[in-house]
Amino acid sequence: MPPKSGKGSGHATAFKSLQDTLKWVDLVIEVLDARAPLSSRHPNGQEIFGHKPRLVVLSKEDLADSNKVREWLALMTTQSQTPQKTELPNSVLSLSLKTQKNRGRILDIALQLTEEKRAALKKKGLLPRPMRAVVVGMPNVGKSSLINWIIGKNKAKAANKPGVTRGPQWVRVHPEIELLDTPGFLPAANLTEDVRLKLAMLNLIPETTYNAEEVSRHGLGLLKKTYPTIIEQYMPGTELSSASLEDFATLRHFLTHGGKLDTARAASTFLSDLRNGRLGRMTLDKAPPPL
Ligand SMILES: Nc1nc2c(ncn2[C@@H]2O[C@H](COP(=O)(O)OP(=O)(O)OP(=O)(O)O)[C@@H](O)[C@H]2O)c(=O)[nH]1
Ligand SMILES: [Mg+2]
């Protein structure tokens, strides 16, 4: 039987409960952040979700680099149409909760991907029941807000920090589909340093797990290489090749009471501007060329 809504604690519990949940759901909706479609994936996702029909949603498209999102969509769509690779997602789309684009399509795809199952249940003479779709993904990728956006109501608790949803929660979104909101999972042990730093930049892992200054320095270095014009505009008059967190603190006149450069304030300002799009749109993962 599907579990009732309830409280869980910690990422290990969340992940264990997700594995149990997967036994009885009909569809997986995996939410990835369009600013990091690779880094925000579960490293063992194919193995874990591969045996279920799966829709991948790239969220926060309004904050992401449209060219790179297009490349990722093309790559993932091609993969999903390769018949022998059954473990790959069956459908992929990108969206922003700021627009209505793809709002109806999600339900159409969910119905389409569960068509076989619904027909099989009918054939067995079982009473029709709504299809169960579980919404999974890392913390703060936008799972709960996606559900609210689909139904047009604030039913699932959502907020801009990782770890908001504590236990599974059912939401009926269509007469034939119910969605299960789940707490974000974080496969901390499997994360490479590069991925961990990208997730921290995008606020997808709890702030207690990283040092904001370290993450900002890494982020600044990464953006200097991948989006130099963003940094040139954000730090006008600064020499790009040597631009540092100290330069940024100087530029903004961030000083401590003792008159030293306040790099902690520079780091938190930089991260907050990066996360809410004030620096510009960006996607930190590069799509590999199609096979
Ligand atoms: N700009 C923008 N922000 C978004 C979008 N989707 C979600 N967000 C924001 O992302 C933040 C996280 O949303 P949640 O829905 O709480 O994330 P979650 O995945 O449920 O997080 P946990 O419950 O912690 O696992 C919220 O501040 C949302 O407003 C989007 O398409 N565009
Ligand atoms: Mg949530």
C-alpha cells in the first residue's frame, strides 16, 4: 500500500523512503535544474528510476541559458528515442513557473506514459484508480512549486531553500493522476567536488554543508571562463583575468568594522545575485556533443 503523508528525517531516510515508494508508483517525474541538468541529476538515477516510465522536467528555465537548455533537451530527447536504451527517460521538457508554457503538456505526457498501465488495469477488470506519479529530485530544484503550478493552487509547501518538504505528500492534479511530492534527495557520498560546488552555487544543497566564500571563489572562476561578459558587466572596470572576490568587495565598498575588506559579505551578495538571476541567465553544465 502507498504510504500516507508523513514526516521523515534526513536525506538517508528520504532516499530510503523514495526507494520504497518506487515499488508502487506508475510514473516518475524527475525534476532537474535547467542551470545544471547534469549536476542536479542523481548519479545513479538510471539504475534507480530506470524501470519506470519517466518524464524529465528541466525547471527554472527563466534563469537558465536558453542555448544550452536547447542543447540539453536535444540530447536527452535523442537518447529517450533510442529504443534499446530503455533505462533512459521517455520524455523531456523544460519550463519556467513564470510562464504557462508546457503546463498542459505535463499532464498529457503523464497520461500518455501511463496509458499501457491504465489499459492493463482495465483489462484485468480492476476498478480504475488514479495513476501515481512521484515527483523526485534534489532539494530546492522546484518540485513542490511545480506541483502548485500544475494545479494552480498553493497546496504543497514551497520555499527558496533546500529541505522544505519533510515527508511525502499526495496531491490530485487530474481525475486520473495524483502526484506525490517528496523531500529532495542528496546523494552526498557520490558527489564529485565540481558537482558539489555547482550545487552549492545554485542553492541546491544546505548551506551548512559548504563554505560560502569557497563556493563564491569557485563560482567566480567558473563564470570568468564560461560567461566572461556576465562578470565584465557585474564587475565593471575590473580586469577580467585577475578579477577576484576581493576586487568585488572593493568595488562595492564592503568593509568590516575594522576597515578590512568584507569578503564574507561579498560572497553572500555574489551568491544571492547569481541565484536569483541578477547576474544573468546561465547553465553551468555543458552538454556533451551528441553520440
Ligand atoms: N525563477 C524561478 N524560480 C523557481 C522556478 N521553479 C521553482 N522556483 C523557485 O525555487 C524555489 C524552490 O522551490 P521548492 O518547490 O520549494 O523546491 P523543492 O524541490 O520542493 O525543494 P525541497 O522540498 O527542499 O526538496 C522556490 O523559491 C521557487 O519559487 C522557476 O521556474 N523559476
Ligand atoms: Mg518541496
